[in-house]
Amino acid sequence: MSRRSHHGRQARDLFGEIPVTWPEIWDWLEAIPKIPRDSWRPVYYIEYWNVPEKIRAAKLNGTYHQIINP
């Protein structure tokens, strides 16, 4: 489901930020570094590779769905 507005821009929250949800983070982890949910690695990867910011950037440039659904 797309969260784009009718103007084609990424939907933003009340603070002007592009929202990132936990399901989106898990989808990213399973698509990019291929980290399974039951691994110890997600916490480290999310924190040190700044996954939420990478997701925001991908949403902003329109590549998020292409990345998680190759």
C-alpha cells in the first residue's frame, strides 16, 4: 500500500518527517543484508547502519518498494 499523497510526494507525519515502521525495518533487513528475524544481528545492524534513515532516503527517492521487492 502506497503512502504517497495525491501530489506524488512521500507522505509525512505531523512533524514533517517521513515515517518508518517496524514492519518496514524488518522488510529492509530481510531484503538487503538478508538478516533473519531470529538472528542476534538486527539490533546491531539497525543501529550502526542507520537503517531508518536509509529507509527514509529510499522512500524519498522512490526506490523503497523496488529495494524490498526485487
